[in-house]
Amino acid sequence: MAVPRLVLVLSENWTLTPPRDLRALLQIAVDAERAGVDTVMLSEHVVLGRSSGAGGIMGNPRDYAAPGNQDPATPWPDSIVLASAIAAATQTIRIALAAIIAPLRHPLLLAKQLATLDLLAEGRLVVQPTVSWHRDEYDALGVPFGERGAILDEQLLAMRAAWTQTPASHPGLRFPFTEVYCEPKPFRADGPRMWFGGMALNAPIIRRLATYGHGFHPFGSPTPGELEQLDLALRERGRSLAEIEMIGGIRGTFAGTDDLADLAQACASIPGQLAQGYSSICFKPSMFTDDVAAVGDLCRDLVRQVATLS
């Protein structure tokens, strides 16, 4: 059994670092790289509306942000800007934009930003394009919420054209362009590595994974039947589930609204996930410590623990 990759969730650590101290997040990324962590992960919202907490604000602020449990004032720094700083300050760690809400941007602009970032990071960029869940965000930016899936599908085609063609053309419904030059190209000829995922492994996600994907990053646990459908879709395209990075994760258990989770208890789920085929494990440091200076040691502890599972 191969040693799993560790993916540090760098967004959402608001109990660990002050929301406006972005250099502290940058330092966490540097410390994680030094400790042997494989990937840092950023997520995003451009804006939040009042309905972002309609399902009830998370009981413990150290828990994961999820659809409907977020205070509208939750800070979400621009992930592309922050990732650029991380790329410049690190050498080996992967930088995952998971997730980036693609339909809120024009695909040529997004293709240019991601290609530039991927080139700066020398191929260490991972992108998870998503449609997300927050209607208020779409309304504020003038993007039709009900069309977000179709928009993303066309964007994926348009970005592939921009990354692989010179000049590039795309005869699309929403974003047509003819013989444009989008330079520089990404680090790899076929563009950045891509993950896909969501609340469920539905038909659109299976289709995007089979066509473009290098990794599957679910929010929750897919059923064996869903994974069989994904495997079938991959095989129809001459691919295999074995080539897909499967991203799992650990989650702390909180007894109250202001306590830390136990790291060893959370790690008990890792062997079972590896047995199911997951090859990368996400963790959020603020679940397990309130001391930003302790994050490096926490990372080293996790690296040692997963090394014994191989």
C-alpha cells in the first residue's frame, strides 16, 4: 500500500489565524512543505449573501464550512491571488484550488489566470472547477444560477481550447471566440491537473471526471454503486479508476462549541479509507490546534503516522 498524500486545508482556519493576516496562511503553507505535506488546498467564495447561513451556523467554528452553515461575514480571500503568493514562496508542495467557482468568471480570463499560475508553480497547480451552491452569489454577479452546470461544461471546452490551441477557437453558445492567442500556456501541454467533486457523485460530475479529471474529491462518501458508474465512464474513454487520485479526509469530533478535536481519534479512519482506494487525505489544522506555531509539528506528526500505514 502506497503512502497517502496529505492535503492541508488552508482555507477556513479562522480560529488559528486572524482573518486579515494572509501572511500567516502563507507561512502555514511554507511550514507544511517543510514538514513533508504534499498539498495545500484553497477554496473560495467571491461574495456571500444572507442565506449562506440558512441551515444554521456551524456549532464549532473549527468545523468544516459547508453549504448553508456559514456566517455571511465569513472571510474568503481570493484564492488565485493567495495561491500565487504560495507558489512564489514554495518549491515542491502542490497548490489545489478546490474548489474554484468557474461560472462566475469568463473562461478566457480564468484560462489566462490559471495558466499563468500553473506556469509560476511549475506544474504544481491543481484546479477543481465547481458550480457551487450559493444562489445569492450568482445573483450578485449577474450569472444565472439555474444555468451554472451548462455554463461550466462550456467553460471546460473553452479553457481546453485556450490551453491547447494557437490560435484558439471555440464555437460556443455563451462564450464563442475565434482565433485568439492566449499566452503563456500552462506548464503542461494539456493544462493544469484537475479534480472534480461535490455533494454527490452525479451524472455531470462523472462525465467531467471521465473527460477531464485527474482526481475525485467528494464532499462526503460516494456509494459503491456511484463508484462503479464512474469506473464504467472512465473505461468507456479508455481510462481506469486506478489512474484517478481519490481524495478522502479526516474530520475532528467536537464535544462543544469551543473545544479542539483529538487528532489520534480522527486519524483512526485513515486505514479504512486507504482500503477503499483513497490515496490522499485532507486535514484542517485548526480542528486540532489553536496555536499557529504548532502547525508544523502537527504536520510532521501526521506525516509520521501515515508513513507507518504503507
